[in-house]
Amino acid sequence: CDPKSDQGLIKQGLGCSNAEEVKNIGNELYRRGRFAEALTLYERAITLSPGQASYRGNKAAALAGLSQIPEAVYECEEAIKLDPSYVRAHHRAAVLYLKWVCFSSPVHCVVSVHV
């Protein structure tokens, strides 16, 4: 397996026991737009190190890339529970929540913005 190919990276990440390295491989896949594959590796990183808030934040980003907005908001909330000072998770949660509200009720969102 070519470690630089998407499949090679996934195989490498799934076989790794270092959470930070798994997350970094997930980040590379995320940059390539391979959100589902990145999600798999972020979940692996969380399994290896469940107390790391940034891994939940990365999982939220991958879920958002897959248009799974409610799940992404949930992951942000989990990240904030782990680290209330994790500003990026607060910001991502707010942006995602607004997207969620606007997509589920566009009329309400337009009215809210113009008021």
C-alpha cells in the first residue's frame, strides 16, 4: 500500500496506536476532502484518547463536511464538556448551530437576520 494514497493513509491510521498520529493522518485526509475517511480516523483517535477535546472538534469538522450538522453540533458540545476553554469548539458549535437552524427553518433565519 502506498502510504501517500488515501487507502494507504487509512490503513496506516487504523493500524496505529498513537492517537496524535492517527489524528494527523485524519487531518491529511480531511484536507483532501475525504471527510468520511477522516471521520473514521478521528473516531479511532477518540477511542485511543477519549479525553482529548480537539479530537472531538476534528470529528465535528468531518461530520460537518458530510452535512451531518446535528451530529457535528453534538461533537462540539462533547469537546466543550471535556475542555470548557476550547474556544474553537465554541465557535464551531455556534456556526454549525446557525447552519442547522437556517437549513431546518430558512424563513425564521431570514427574519432573524433582518430584524
